[in-house]
Amino acid sequence: NSNTPRHLAEFWMIEPEVCFIDLNELMDLEEDFIKYCVKWALDNCMDDLEFLNKMIDKGLIERLRAVADTEFVRLPYTEGIKILEEAIAKGHKFEFPVSWGCDLASEHERYLVEEHFKKPVILTDYPKEIKAFYMKMNEDGKTVQGTDVLFPQIGEIIGGSVREENYDKLMSRIEEMNIPMKDMWWYLDTRKFGSCPHGGFGLGFERLILFVTRMQNIRDVIPFPRTPKTADF
């Protein structure tokens, strides 16, 4: 069920998956993809954006241009936690606690983007315990090559990673996380007979439209109404 202004019962994702891509190249692709979409809107939808800028948010066009022209911050998770802990030490109040290993809440993500850096942030190298089994492990054995692109007003707009292509390592992670093997045979088959280094991400399409239009609720930007428990297939 949708209980927040940025979640839906169903969502649409744009999901590129790219062969022979490393972590830095993946972050380049994520940043370029968003900038292309924003620039396309500025070049092709200016009448609509001027209307929204006048009626919804008078800083909308300026904010879109800033995103299109700025370099995104690339921030390891560990450094992000240190920034949040320093903010707490200085008196900033968060509803949810902050410590290394926690899954960041929207308020933490928005603090990094809106108050500390004041620009989009790509958060990387998350603890393996809070990320999916298929993300490639770093050499430290504690973190994985996952990426979350964090945006003002939105929080996470992209989630992605470099994928683990090695069959044996993937099997070890599945066993370590106690995932039932009966649910994983089909995924393991994509590695069993050979694979290649690869990575990809999912861009929340409605969240992108929410940012571009500055609407207040994600239900206002999905093309068709969605309600829980109505998927026939």
C-alpha cells in the first residue's frame, strides 16, 4: 500500500544493464542518464515547465538547470555516516538513529543532498548486510559495489550496482543470506554456463517525473491509477 508521497502500489522502472562496466563507469552512466532526461525536458517541454514554475514552484526551472549543469557528489557510505553523526553531534535531530550498518532513511538521504552538499549525491559502497545478494563484493569483504543516486525533495531516485558474475561467489552469498535455493535456480543459471562482468541500475520513472514537475505526490504523475491487490498477472 502507498503510505508516503513518493511510493506507489506499483512503479515503473527504467533498467539498463551493461556488459563490462565497472563502478565508476556505472556512476557516470547514472549521472549522464538523469542529466539527459532533465535537459530533454528543458529543451522540449519549456511551455509546461514555465506553467509549473509559475503555479507550483517558482524555483523549478532554476533547480532543473542546476541539476543539468552540476557534477554529482560521489560519496562512500562510510563517509556519509560520518557526516550524519557529526550533524547529530552539532545538535541536528533525526527521527531514526544513525550508525554504520544502518539502512539510511529518507531524512538522512535528504540531509546529505539538501543541507550538507546542496546537490545530488551518489552514495556507494554499502555494507553487504543491507544490500542484495547479487551485488559485487569489495576487497574489504564488508561492503558491496552498490550505488544509490539521491535527489533533493525525492531521496533515492536510482538504485544500482555492479553485479557478481562469479557463480561460486554468488552461491556463497545466497547460502550466507539463507535464501531458499528453490527460488534461485533460474538466477544461478544466468551464471552457471558463463557470464561477463556487468552492472546496471533502476531509475524510478515516476520519481523522475515528480522531480521534473515538482508535484507534491507521486500519485499525481503516474499515467494510470494503481491500487493494492489488483494485479491480475
